[in-house]
Amino acid sequence: VRDKRTGQYVVIELKKNQTSDATVGQVSRYMGWLKAQGKPTKGIIIASACERNLSYSLKVVPDVEVYTYQVDFKLKEFKGE
């Protein structure tokens, strides 16, 4: 995926559960491969929750953004036709 504003390649790491600083290492590895190919890149981590120590890893990896998500399901009765 490429960022439409900057043209950078974007590595997206989607985590189902809580994420840790190990996730930063994983996304950094993918980003490093792209940079070795001469492609400008940034990373995005998306998780339901983040461990506190994640912020320490992010201090030295400036090209990684982190977002959390929430899922809210609503049920509606199906009455057929």
C-alpha cells in the first residue's frame, strides 16, 4: 500500500489482541526490507490494546504510527420475507 499524500510505502501490522514492543521489531523488519529496495516507507500498527512498554520502542522508531480499535456489534432480528 502507498500513502497517497507522501508516496511512501506503508507496512500495516494488524493485531487481533494486545500488541507489545515485539510488534515494533516485526514491522521494522518489513520496513527495513522495503528501504533496502530503495523504497521510502512508514509503518502502521493497529491493535485492540497496547502494552505500556510499546511507547519505549516507538521513541527510537519515528516512522511507525500506532492506532487502537474497538469493535461494536449490534444484532438485529432477521424476520425473513
